Amino acid sequence: MDIAQIEQRARDESHVQLLAIFSFVMAGFGAVGLLFLGMHFLMMRAVFTNPQIIAQMKQQSAQQHQAQVDPAIFMKIFIWFYILFGLWSLVSFLANLAAGFCLWKRIGRIPAIVVGAFNCINIPLGTVLGIFTIVVLTRDSVRKRFVEGATPATL
């Protein structure tokens, strides 16, 4: 093995290791997103189910001659928002966690590429991670290392 191949191998290994670490970071962002969404739901539910606040909102809309918005209907519509973004955060968390483990163990290159493509939707950090994941994992030298089943301990 010549020096260029050794340098390329070291570069590939460091890139894959960084991708694994950043996949775990993105999984953390998904978990934090779930926590934030849960707290936001609890606050919105407390506001829109409080009878005093509802009465005050109705009084203000009547004084300003605006159409009255029923807070119960608003909350029912908003629940779909919470379900949608909760599922999105959960899938992002689980997919990035799985991709991080796949990259860490040097197994499952194709699932990691799929998660990288999924991450491209999460603007801006997920897009950067997704593009770099696809670029690094489609290199021939990296593909060969995954076929060999190399783990960080054997390098």
C-alpha cells in the first residue's frame, strides 16, 4: 500500500467518524425538538382551555367587532400540527441514531445514505450533514471499507 492510499484511508476514516458523531448530534436535535414540542403543547393547552382567558378573548373580539374564533376549534386544528411535527422529530431522532450507529460500526452504508437524503430536508444543518454523508459514503474507497466490515477498533 503506497502513501497516497494510506492517507486516503485515514481521511476516509476520519470523515466517517465525524459523520457518525454529527448523526448523533442530529439525533439529539430531534430529541430536543420532541421536548420543546411537548412543552409548547402543554403551554398552549393551558392557555386555550383556561375559561378566564377564553372569556377575555371573546370580549376583546366583540369590542373590536372582529369575528370570534373558538379556542377549542383552534386547539383541535393545532393538535394536528403537534402530531405532524412530533412524528417528524421522532423519525429524525430514531433515523439519525440508527445512522450514527451504522456509521460508527461501519455497517449499513446504504441506510446511512438514505438517512442522509432524509436529513437534507432539515434546513440548514441537516442539509449540510445530508450532503456530506452522501458525498463521503459514495466514494469508492469508503464503499470498499464498508464491504470489508472495518470497525474503528481494527484500523
